Amino acid sequence: MNIREAKGYTYSPRSSVNALRQHGYFSVSAAVRNEVVAASLTEIFYELDKLRSLPVPEPELADAQNYLSGVFPWPCDTGWTPFASRYSCAERFAGRLSRNVS
């Protein structure tokens, strides 16, 4: 983000997506000085507008898909598998993976 690299307003800009069962939320945070709060918000909204309007570059999309295909089945490896007796991990996650990562 510009508030770190170009402007030097903060060392700690963060964003996260919190997916819940029916809804979710996206959050952005940064520890900035009082003098640059307004300028930081302007830059954050500028970056969010860019994310919304520009397509994701193909290499970046491929990286995200590869990452998700590697971590998506983790619940099977944790020992917390309430449906393990009914379905194998491969059966349960293969369909979800193809629907949600492509």
C-alpha cells in the first residue's frame, strides 16, 4: 500500500477477510500518527478502488489458487473430522475445492 512504501505513514498496514458461514467481512487497519489519519484513509480508499476496478494479474491469481489448493484440505489433517466415518477427506474436499478455487 502507498501508506507504507510511498508515503511512510506506517509500518503496519494490514487487511484481512473473515469468512463466516453466512456472511463475512473485510477489514483494513494501520497504526498511523494523528497528523496523517485523513491522508492515510484517502490512500486506503484509493487502493481499495484499484482492487475493485482492475483485474487480478494472471500470475497472482495462479499463486492464490495454488495456495488454496494446498491449504483447503487441512481440516482432514488436524484430527478434527466429524464426518470422517461418512466420507473420505478426498471425497469431501474435491468437490468444494473445484467449486471454490477455480
